[in-house]
Amino acid sequence: MTTKTAQYEIIRHFDAPRELVWAAWTEPERFSRWFGPRTLTTPVGRITLDARPGGIWRATLVGEEGFEATLDGAYREVAGPERLVFTTGDPDNPGDGPASVVTLHLTEAHGKTEMRFHQYGVNTDPDHAEQAKAGWSEFFDRLAEHLA
């Protein structure tokens, strides 16, 4: 069996201080406002963000007619408000499903924040990576609106 890996980077600029962007990633009340596609909600009561090395994160996206999808993983590095490294799934033992490591770098200049989002996927083919990148891009559009 060959392991498929794919990676990509998304760079976004936000008209907000770095501490506010960091809070949007680490505080459930803020995270719930932008995480997920526009067609779904992420209720704050269905979010766990234990932002410390070894802590877990979990978010359940809710849609119409009882649709639910839960995304989760673990934090590997938490160095706020600059660097956050977390997994989706378990990249060390992914089984047959896709899993990944996300590295987030936040750099502030003149009250604005540059966010570098890098995702390295295991059991991930290029099509899946493109879908994930498109999904995150929509999430980050919502994040920009939340921060405005």
C-alpha cells in the first residue's frame, strides 16, 4: 500500500491585530462564528478547544435535516499569539481515512495580521487536498468577515 500525501499553503491578510486572530482560533465563542462552510453552523456548545500541547479540539458542524459532521484532532504546539500546530484526525495512525497536520503562523504588522496556514495531509490525494484548500478558503472568508 502506498501512502498518499499532499500539502498546500494559504496566506491571508486580516485587518485585525494578531491577538484577535489568535482568539478566533482558540476561543469557542469566536471559533463558532467562522469555522465551517456558510451552509452549516458550528454551535458553540458543540466545540471543544483545549488549546495546549496534547489537548484536543473538536467541532461539530450542523446542517438541515439532522446533518452533522464532527472534525477533531489534537494540538501539538501552542505558542500564542504566534504559532499553532494541530492535527485533523490522527496522522500518526490514520487507518484508511485522511488525516493531516496544520501549522498556523500569525505575524502582525501595523495592526494587521498575516496568517500563513500550511496543511500536510496523510492518505490525501491531490483532489482531496484541493477540496480541503477550497473549504478552508471559504472558512477564511468568513473569518475575515468576523474580524472586520
